[in-house]
Amino acid sequence: MAKLIYGHPRGLAVLAGTELWDRISFHGMQALLVLYMVEQLLLPGHIEQIAGFGAFSTGIEQLTGPLSAQALASQIFGLYVGLVYLTPVLGGWIGDRFLGRTRSVTLGALLMTAGHFCMAFDRSFLLALLLLILGAGCLRGNLTPQVGELYGKQDRRRVVAFQIYGATINLGAFIAPIATGALGQAYGWHVGFAFAGFGMLLGLVIYLFGRRHLPPEAPRGPRAARAPLEPHERRAILFLLALVPIAALFWVAQSQVWNTYNLWVRDHVDLQIGGWTMPVPWLQALDGLAPFVCLPPVIAFWAWQARRGAEPDEFTKIAIGCFLFAGSTLWLAAAHLVTDSAGRTPLFWPVIFHFASNLGWLYFAPTIIALFSRAAPTGVNATMIGVYYLSIFLGSVVSGRLGGLYERLSASLFWGLHAALVAGGGILMLVVGSRFRRELGITGQTRPSLV
């Protein structure tokens, strides 16, 4: 198989390129969604046009109590993002058992494209969200597992492969808010959503043209021969399941950066640069740029630690990621200390937040997904990676609920609460890691060879 830089298979570039455009699509939509709902869709003259919205909002308020338009937008966003990360469990199972990887990824990309185009109309808003949720499940539940399938179980390049894959994800997350934010501000919300749809189509083209470089399809179907799980494999599944609610504490805080953070920026940050006002979604673009920029020094630092026998294992890296993110969220809580006479925080404050928090993301997210990919039994590998996404589902749903507190708490208390939750996740990860290391076969060094 042809090699790329650092000696990785060519299929990694195909998968990363596909995911790049998936994330341009997804993050382009995500950067606009809360602002779109608060500033247009949920206002009189628009909200009445949404098919089925009366019953939908009533159902939500049956659980939450009455919600303002802003709190309802936060809750809808949390449910949407949460379900986007829940459905890969089903999508991975469908790919493992029935459709296979290629058909599942293709179906997912087409559903997501249709969903983005449905965002062009108020009436089809809920249908658009449904198509996007189902499409993300099919695509991500079968795209990410193929990264792990490029490598043997003991191949020490695996973690760096997920780092590279994660960096392209974040490059897409950098491009998307700039593009859709500019298009939305200049031409209207719906043009920004249409851009996201075309991005997803381009991702599908890259995947289909590069399919020959990817792992062969595994046997599937109810009658496919499958060896029963060994006792140690069943234990590994149970231990990975136990990590899900702990990982969710990280995603509560991270999901809030996709959700209420845009409103905080709108309300508290000085976006004036000369006579020009920067679009709110542009700050979120730093959430994509920062991991891409920070990846090479992080890999070099881990290599330096490894040469000295001091590189942390996977559980410790995950915990470090939580602590870095918690400290960054406390930085947001302290923003009131540097406000100007108009009560606005200077732009450099959230810029520092994005780079510091994404250093934590680099320690946490690629490492934990690589852990799931390596430790999960082969026959249920895609399904277990989908199970990992349950942590993002739980975190997103909780963050949507906590987003309703934004109108009732000071910004300092609001962000301080999120910092406490993610720091608690780091502490728990260290505690359970001391037990799980042996069961999951983690011993010392985790850095794969880079060449």
C-alpha cells in the first residue's frame, strides 16, 4: 500500500479528506444554528411557518418547563448535536451487520446533503434536522472505524493516525464558520446552509474516488460467521461503557462552546476592528485552527517525553486534556476582569481561550477515540466507536439544558460551573484509569512510531 508522510497508508488521506468536508458541512451549519434561531427562525412571522413545531416545542417544555426563545434555541441545539453523536451507534451497527462501510457512508452523505438544502425553508426546519441527524449516524458510524482498520491492533502509529485525522476535522471546523459566517452576514442564513450542503457532496466524491485505498469490506449480515466474544473481550466492552459518562463531562463544556458561547460572544466581546464588525461565528473558526496549529508541537512533545521514558499513558493524557479545558473555561469566567467602559471584553481574551482549550482537546479527543478503537473487539469495533459517541450525546444534551441558565446566572458563574464539571471528569479518569489500565492492556508508552 502506498505511503504518505510519516509512513501512514494512503487511505488515511482519503478518510481525512472525506471527514474534512463532512466537518466543513457540519460546523458550517453548527456555527449559524443558534444565532439563526434566536435572530430569525423563532421570531414571530417565522416560527409559525415551521411544520410540526408547535407539538415539538410543547413536548420539550413538558420536560423543561416554559422556555424563552433563547433558552428554547439552546435546548434544540443541544438535542440536535447530541443526537448527531448518538446515531453513530445505530449507523455503526448497520454498517457492521447489513450495508457495509461504503453503502453506509454514501447513504449518510446523501441524507446530510438533503438536510442542508432543507434548511433553506422555514417549513422544513425540523425535517432538515432529522435528515442531518440520521445522515451523520450512517456516515460517522462507518467512516471513523476505517481509520483504525488501516492499522493492526498493536500498530503504534494508531494514536498519531487519529491525531492527523482529528487535525483535518479541525481544519474543516476552521474553514466552515468563516465561510458560512461571511455568507450568512452578506447574503442571508440560507446561503450559508446551502454552502454546507455542497461541501458534503464534495466529501462524498472524495470518498468514492479513493475507495480502492481503504480496507476491504468485512463479512456482514445476520448469517456472517462471527466468533463469539471471549471473556476478556466482554470485560473490555464493559470497561469502555463505564468510560462513557466520565467522558461526557468533558463534552458538556465543549458542547457549550458550540452552543451558548456564540451568544456570550455577541453579548460580551468587543468585535469592532476599526470600523468593521467581525461576524460572531468567526471566533468559532479558531476552534478549528487551534488544534491544526498545535498538533505538530504536541506530537513533538510526546516524542521528547517518550525518548526519556516519561510519556503519559492514554488515561493520563485524557485527564490532562480535561484539566487544560477546565482551566481554559475558567479563563472565560474571568473575562469580566478586563472589560472596557462599555462592559465588553477585548478580542484577545476569547482568542487565548480557543488556543488553550484546544490544547486540552488534542490531549483528550483523539486519545480517547484511539483507545476505544484499539480496545474494542474486532467484530463490534464500529459499534463500540459509536458507543463512545454516546458521551458526546450525553454532554450535548446536558449542555443544552445548562444553556438555559445563561439568562439567569452571571457569565462568571455560568462558565465556572462548566469548568468544575470538566475538571471532575479529569479526576474520575485518573481514578478509574488505575483499574482499567491492566484490563485494557495499557502499559506505559502510548506514542506510535512516526516513521
